[in-house]
Amino acid sequence: MYLPKVVGGRMVLVTDGDNRWRATNEYLQSETHGGVSYRKSKDMDDRVGDGPVDLLAWDEVRVGYDEGDAWVRFEDTCHSADSSVLGTVASFLGFSNNDASQQARLPSPPQDPSEIERALLDRNYSAEQAEYASGRSCTLKDAVDLLESDQASDGSDLFSQVGFGLHS
């Protein structure tokens, strides 16, 4: 999947370093869109879809790779459930790459936001964090990555603004 760095001649994607990209509405000042829509290709009209997982919301940060041509490539974790996704989930859960028998028994990644929210609550995230991340992620790993990137930022993130934190 791809995101353009510029829409309508205005910057909409800025780097926060280390291949981390943030959607910004600072220059576009859009009042109608909640973020930048992902594209299947480097064609502005080739949108992935119209749902909430089909865009990078304003001020949301995600790891992507600069293609050097005003486009940034992102891994598509919501629209393809191939073996690489299963391997990523297995790694996240602590299984080694060589443990094929345990990987084969893993359930497919949760896609339902309520399943993601429950899984985050089971991992001691607050209800506010679980609701926030499950509404913006299509897999548990994406939700955890989102929460960790927000907590690791410079203090301008949503969680520090409203006092979210991990349960002790």
C-alpha cells in the first residue's frame, strides 16, 4: 500500500525519523477527511477503500518506506492474511520461526475491533487505550505497535495529553 506525501500541492505526510511517518493536516487544512487514504498503487485514484482502516488518520504515526518519488510504501496488514502475517503474529506471541507446529495452531489474527480491544485489555492496557487502538488497527500487533509508538513519542501524543497509562 502507498500514501502520497503531497495532496493538492500540500504536504500531508511528514517523517518523524526511523521510517516513522505521520499524517499531518497542518498544510492541507481539510475539514472533510479524517486522514490520508491508502492507495493500492502509486495512482491517486487507486484508493484501497473508504473504511477507517483504509486511511492513516491525522497525527497517526506508522512505519513506512520512502520510495524516493513522493510516495511512501506501507505493509498492508489489514487487506491480506497470508503466511507472513501468521509468522508475524507467531513472533509477536513469542514463538520462534522454527516452531512450525505451534505456528500452525495459531488462530488467524483478530480482525474484529472488539476482539482486538479485549486482547489489549487482557494485556493490561487501559480501556481508553484499548478503545483508541482497536478503532485504528486491524490486527492486535498493529494495535500494540500503535500504542507503543504513541507512548514512545516526545510527549505530544494522545496518551500523554489525556493521561492514559498502563495498568500496574
